[in-house]
Amino acid sequence: MIRGLLIAGVALVPLAAPAGAETLREALLRAYESNPQITGQRAAQRALDEDVPIRRADGKPSADAQGQLQEFLVIPGNQFATAPRQLFGQAQVGVPLYQGGAVRNSVRAAETRVEAGRAQLRGTEANLFTNVVAAYMDVIRDDAVVALNRQNVRVLEVNAGASRDRFEVGDLTRTDVAQSEARLAIARAQLQQAEAQLIASREDYINFVGTPAGRLQDPPPLPNLPSTPEQAVAVAIEDNPALQAAMAERNARRFDTGVARAGRLPRVGASIGGSYSSFLGSVPSGGFTQNSATAATAGLNMSLPIFQGGRPAAQVRQAQARESQAIENVTLQERNAVSQTRSALAIYRGSVEVIGSSEVAVNANKLALEGVRAENGVGTRTVLEVLNAEQELLNSQVTLVTARRDAYVAGFALLAAMGNAEARDLGLGGGALYDPTVNYRRVRGKIWDFGGDPTPVAVATGTATTPAQGAEVSRSLDPLLDSGVDRRPGLTTGNDAPDRR
């Protein structure tokens, strides 16, 4: 299968990481174990499992008993046969023999909805992992952006100080100083925005993972993604969780229509019962009066609906309309799967191209900045040109880290749309993975009326006690992004500088 080609041997195993660095696999595992979105969906699936024994119970024998003890405080004068007290007990067992297919279809509908719920659980898992990956990459991106902006502020602080010094000796004009100070003020504002965004990204990380982001390691490589949209769509049509859930719900609606049709068919059942009554010695024995009596009955019963005011036909039409809605929803989910798959692949490819172009741009802008600084030192370039070159380098560096984030998130979203981004695909260890079939097998055949599960307790962890996040930088910059601060003094001073002539 294509799925095997995409996933085989490509679990999220971390690359070599510095001591104490947190990996993407660890973040995914924490979310898998303690995020309320997925733990709640597991509980919803367990509730869905119970629909099967509930529907099966409608076709199983039922037994009931009733008893009555009466004490007549006042006996009417015209009822000489009435005893002062009476005990009555009765037990009956009923067995449904034929119910027009209602039980069979309702059980099949419940079983099919269990399959739909499992697909929805898969979708919840994939969506959660996609959010975790996005939050993880957002922190890495924003961490780098803050570091770049702080580096830029330091550069501009040096430039502004040098401009003031050179103005004092007459090498630059007040305009040059004003331009340096204005660019520094803008850089400080951009830094504040970047720090706020980093804090927000770290809080989002806590929301999905449950713990603060530490020093995050670079994510592992993504598996070999499909090379064409057609290949990606073929896998998505086969494995997309939302599409599979919609198809299962469509099948369940067909069984619902069968249940509705059973409302106008005859029903047959069998029953056996017994009763016991006693006057508890309150009447004299003998003659025609006995103090106690027993009876037993057995028989068949049948009900044939003849006219119900149009209710059965309306229920059938209603079920057919809902079946039609489910059929259309399959088409909707298919469209969504195709759109998500193609869009994610396009974004991934585009981001990869941007990464390549941005790396070239960063290297070129570094070289250009060095040249402009040197030329400014000999008076052939203005301060404004230096400032512009520094800003262009910063912009290309931010574009690079953003493209890296976008490419990874889009690639993972592509795996999710194809149904290949769940715990079993990613090789998450740390214990047994959650298996929804275990609970289903446990409850499906239960017929005992007395029972239940332990009192529910919270599985997910809260985040109220986590500390508020800050904007401290926890990662060192990639050498490609690092650009040292130019602290060299100007090569010329005074009125002989070319930009002063």
C-alpha cells in the first residue's frame, strides 16, 4: 500500500540533541496522554460503544416480577366475598420473536456508528498532533525572530552611537543621526511585537501540550511525502479519518431507515408467567373459598398496526432524508480531503522553494551588508544605505525561519489529511497506545443489569499552575542566521569624507 511506503521506518525519532533539549516526539506524547480534547473524545467513544448492548437488549428476553399486599380497613357491606387481607405475586418472562427487523437494523446502525466514532477519534488525534506540531514550530520560529530582532537592535544601537560620535567630529550630518535613531526606535518596536508573539506562541504550546516549552530541539525530518497531488489524493481518499467517519455514518443511516420501516410491520412475542395469591388465612377454609391459589400461563402475542395517523410513513421519510444528508456529507468530506491534501502539498512545495531562495538571500544580504559598511567607512555609502542593508538582511532572515516553519507544518498537515499522522504512524512509545476496540469488546456482550465503571475522574491535566511565559530566548541562532554586530570605527572622519563634500 502507498501508506506503507510513506510511513515505513519514519517514526519521529529525534536527532542528536543537546542535554536537556525537548523533542517534538516528547511534546506529541504528552499531548497524546493528557490533552483534554483527545481524552474527552475517548470518553465519547466509550459512550458510543454502549449503544450496541443497549440496542441488542431490545431483542433479548426480559423478566419482571411484581407483588402486592393489601389490608382492607373498611369492607363494604355489600361485598361478602371480600377478604380482610390479600397477598398477590406474579412473574413473567417475555421473548420477542419478530419485530419487523427493528432490532437487527438498530444493532447494525449502532455497530456502524462505533466504526464512525473510531474514525472521528483518529481525526481528533491527527488534528491534535497537527496543532502540537504547529505550536512547537511557532515557538522555534518566534524564538529565532526575537533573537534576530534583538541582534538587530544591538546593531542599530551601535550604529546610532557611532553616528552620534561621527556627528560630533563632523563626519556625519544631523540627518544621518536622525535616520539612525529613527531606525533604532522602529527596531525596538518590532522587538516588542516579536516578544509578545513569542509569549503567545509559548502559551499556545502549553494549551496543547500541557507543560511549558523548554529548549526545543529542531524537529526530525518528515517522511518521504508524495511527489504528486494525485498520489496524495489517492491516499487521502483511502485513509482520511473525516471521510471514513462520514462513510460509516452514511451506512448507519441506511440501517436507521430499516428501523423506521419496521414501525408499520407486525410484532410477535412469546411469554410465560405464573402468579400466586393468598388471603393469609383471613377467610374460613372450605366450601368454595380457598385461602391461596396459584396459576401459570404461556402464550403468544402479536400486534399488527393498522392505522397510526401517518406516523410510520413520516418516520421513514425522515430517516431517508437524513440518509440523503449523510450521503451528501460524504461528498463534502471528500471535497475537504482533496482540498486539504492538495493545498498542504502546494504550501509545502512553495515553502521549500522559499527556504532555498531565502538561504541565498541571507548569504547575499550578509555579503552586501559587509560591503555597504566598508564603503560607508570610506565615504562612498550613506548611513541610510547601511540601515537599509541591515533591514534587508533582517527581513530575509525572518523570511527564512518563517518558511522553515511553514514547510514543516504544511508537510505534517499533508500527512494528517492523508490519514498518516496518528500515534500508530508516528511511533510514539512510552507505553501502550490507546485501543478503542478494547472497551468495545468488554461491553458488547454484557447482559447483566447490575454493573458500571468506576466513578469518572479527570484524566487530562490542568494548566492553571503553569507559570506565565516570558520572551527569553532559549535557542542559539543557526549560523546562517547569525550576523555579528559591526563595532569597527569609521575609516574616515571630518570634512574630507565624500558624503560631506
